[in-house]
Amino acid sequence: MKISFADVDLERTGALVVLVQKDRVLGAHGSALDAKTGGVLTRALAASRMSGKPGECLDLPGIGAGRIVLAGVGEGADLTPQRCETVGAAIAAALAATPETSAAVIVEDGLGVEPALAAAHLLHGARLRSYRFDTYRTKLKDEERPALKTLVGLTANASQAKKLYGGLDKLGDAVVYARDLVSEPANTLYPESYAARLQKDLPDLGIEVEVLGVKDMKKLGMGALLGVGQGAEHEPRLVVMTYSGGKGGAAPLALVGKGVCFDSGGLSLKPAKSMEDMKWDMAGSAAVVGAMMAIAGRKAKVNAVAVLALVENMPSGNAQRPGDVVTSMSGQTIEVLNTDAEGRLILADAVWYCEQRFKPAAMIDLATLTGAIMIALGSEHVGLFANNDTLADSILAAGKATGETVWRMPLGDEYDKMINSDIADMKNIADGSAGSIIGAVFIQRFVKDVPWAHLDIAGVAWGKKDKGITPKGATGWGVRLLDRLSRDHFEPQ
């Protein structure tokens, strides 16, 4: 879909989208269009249940040469960039149900957001909601394909809107890339092919990509990570990404991603229904990739590094067994009582490696780590665990600003004691209680001095239905939060 901006023109052909405020209030351009059409808009509103709430849309086909879509924005004075994106998503969904190939959104003055900024975020939200993953569809009928080809934001300051959208467009590219990674099936996206894709796609953005193989990881002593992948046909990889946009020698922001390209549970085999979706057990790594792309795409003045631990967790004659003891890169030993608690094992080596090599200013790992966090928080919030209040507060603020909301969960010695092992330094599971916290305190044992946060994204990595700016499927959750976190707290203001 091509996105552009232009001056307001009520004579345009194709679909026109008119914003409606709370209590069915039309702006100046909407009122002018209503008068031009003989009061069609006000009569349609009066005859409908639409009141102007955010996300409401009313389709009026056959008006003049095209159609008019009325889109609710709520109380105009309360409009925010985030709400603009939600409104844009609703507009995209409404237009997708029509045969229109082009549409234009009229953005009024007098809203809580300056019109150019509102237009940029409206169209950004529309783009994100319009995402589709059709790579493997071979028999789509014409009526099943998206009809909308162009979307225009009509505003009094089109040039400013275009400029503002430029940065959002880079962010959109990053979210789409992350969603594509998560959507790929495990027979096409496995550790080697994943690493090769990043080596091909990222250097043009100014991101250096280094790939460590099994021999490299053995030399480093990454027994925890290698143990998870030893039963798989596809060998593990550790991908290291570096972006140097800040001052030379300045400590970087570090991101670490869990990249289990397929998780069968290993010898602690998952039930079949629990295994169907496990291609997306690498969503944490995809979010990290997307965040690095967003940061590099806008040429941010920050140093950022990322480490991705890529494995498959498969059963075989060579697979890790429950009860095995492995030695991590840190030298700490781990009794592996459940091979399906594998994400914390690969992150143990990844976060240790990241901190020791890069000495970052802060380190954040993202992982689809536990089903327990879904029981606690559902799909509304991500579980946040942190050893530093300042970092935690910064993540909470970035989540609120982007709509990728998080909820801080506890850590503590009493939880940490639960993973003490009778025969090793620790075990990878406890008694079944406090499951998401146990995963977090396990990872914390491999963090030394750096401000660190762990985001358990298991409940939000894949959407089972359309919601806001995210269509059903891969969400790309975390890309926008991490980009905003970097912008607000790690880059020069």
C-alpha cells in the first residue's frame, strides 16, 4: 500500500474518510462535505448507533463518485498519537471490507494533536493493521486479495506530515520485518537460515552482523545453549549485531533475544496442541532484530548491540535428557530437570556473553519464556522483571507511550532459593509455582553488575484475533517499545 500526503481536497475521487468526534461532532471539513452532499453525513449518523467513539466506523457507499467512511476519534481534545494509530487501524479494517483501491483521510484542525502529526500516526496505524503474510498462499482469488493500493492523508500541512511519517515509515518497516520472521514456518526459518537472512538484510542499514557457530560456542564454554540444540538436525547459532551511532567508546544499549526457531519441548515433549504454534518461540529474537532495524533506520545517535541465541529444541537419540547437568559459559552448573524449560538455558549463556563482551549501559532480554505469564497477565500486558528501578520505570513509560504495555513482577531471594539444586549450582525449574518469576530469577543468576530487565512476551507474541494496529497473527511486539526506550532514555535529548 502506497502512503502519501496532500492538501485537503473534498473533490477527490475514491473513498473519503471523515473523522467524527464524540457525540457525532464533525469538524470544519466534515461539515463542509456534509453540506456538499445535502446532509447525508448527519442523517446517516442520526440513523446509526455510531457516537464517535475511537474505533467506530460507518461505511456510506454510493456517495457522489465514491464512498464516505465515517471514523470515530472520541473526544477531540483528548486525541493522542497512540489513539490516532488505533483510529488509523480501524479505518484500514473498514476499507479492507470494500472494493476501494484508493482512499483519503481528512484530518481536521482543532484536535488534541496537531494535524500533521495526527495524519502521520493515523496512516502509520493503518499501515500496521494492513499487514498480511501471504508468502505461501498460491490460490488467493481476486476478491480475497487486498484492494486498497493507495492511502492519502489530507491535511493543511502535508509537507510536515510527510516528514513526520518518514520516521514512522522506518519503524513500520522494522515491525513488518519482525512479523515476517515470526510468521515464517520452522522448515524455512531455522538457526542457519535465520542467521543468513540477517547477514544479507541488515548491513545496508549500518548494522554489523557476526555469526558464531557450534565450534565458536564450544570454545566459549556455552554448554547451556549448546545442550538445548544438541538433539536437533539444524545446529545452533549465536548472532551478534552491532550498531555504532553514538559516541566512540560509549557503553551501548544491549538487547538479547530468545530464538528457539521450533520448540517441541525436547524429550519433555509438549502435547500436540501445545506444539502447533511453536514456530513463534523465536519472537523475542525477532523483536530485537526489529528494534535494531528501527534504531539504525532513523540513524539514531546511540550505540546498540544485540545478541540472538538461535536453536531448535528437538527430541532425538542425541537430545538432552531430564537430569543432565550442563556447564554454562559463566562456569555455573545447571541440572536440567525439564528440557521444555529451554529458553532460560540459552539466555543464560547469551546474557553472560553480552555483558562480558560489551559492558553495556543496560541490558534487556525478550523471550516467549513461560505459559505462566499468560495465566497471570493474559494477552494485555507483558511481564517485566528488573534489577534496577530506573530501567524498569523507563520501560514502563515506553510501553505506555507505544501501547505495548508491561506490568512489573517481583524478584527476590525467596524465589531464587527455589532453584537451588541438590547436585549442581541450580536447577532449571522449581516446584511449579511462580513459574514466570522462577524463569526470571534463573536468568538473573547470569547477570552481574549491569542494569538488567527481562520481558516475558509469551502472551503477546502471536494474536489470535485482530486487535488495534495488529491483525491476527504475528504482532512484532517489542519493536516499538524498544525503539521508544532508546529514543527517550539512551539517546541525546
